[in-house]
Amino acid sequence: MPAAILNDGVKSCADACVECIEACEACEACAQQCIESAEQEMVECVKLCLDCALLCEACLPLLARGSRYVTELCRLCADACDACAAECEKHDDDVMRHCAQACRRAVEECGRLAAE
């Protein structure tokens, strides 16, 4: 996605989405190991990380082309990222903390864009 075609607000949101996708993927990989070792309290965390990453991924092409649906999708993405952050914050693990921080940034950026 060429940075030159994106205004600062859209680029900031896209960057936050990419960071959140990467953090959610790391979180999901860690959580998957926990599930395999019978730590069932991680099931909801895995689901939320997957949802969050998928919605962030869906936002990127809509942001890049200035889709008329980006506002609604950014609002949904912010909601999913907020839920993911809240769940990851329950776990005392560096990967989960990083995921929660990335999700909080995405909540802020996607929420700001959705409010415009």
C-alpha cells in the first residue's frame, strides 16, 4: 500500500492495524500452545485474537482505496480489538501484554477514524 496515497490519519490507522495483526498472530500462536497443553482458559483469547487480526486485515484494503464502508468496518474492528485487549490483559505473559498494547493502539486509531 503506497504511503503517498494515504493521508496521515488513514496511514496511522493502517499502521496500527498491521501492528495489531502481527501481535494477534503471535498471541494466537502462544495461546494455541496453551490449548494443546489443556489450558482451556485460553480458548476465548485465541478466538478474539483471530477475530481481531481478521478484521484488521479486512480494514487495510478498504483504507487504501478510501472505501465508503471503512467507517463501519473500523468501528467493528475497534470493538473487536477492545475485546481482544481486555482478554489478553487477563494473562500474565509478555506476548499477551504486547498484543493488548497493539490492540489498544488499534482501538484508538480505528475508533478515531470511525468517528470522522
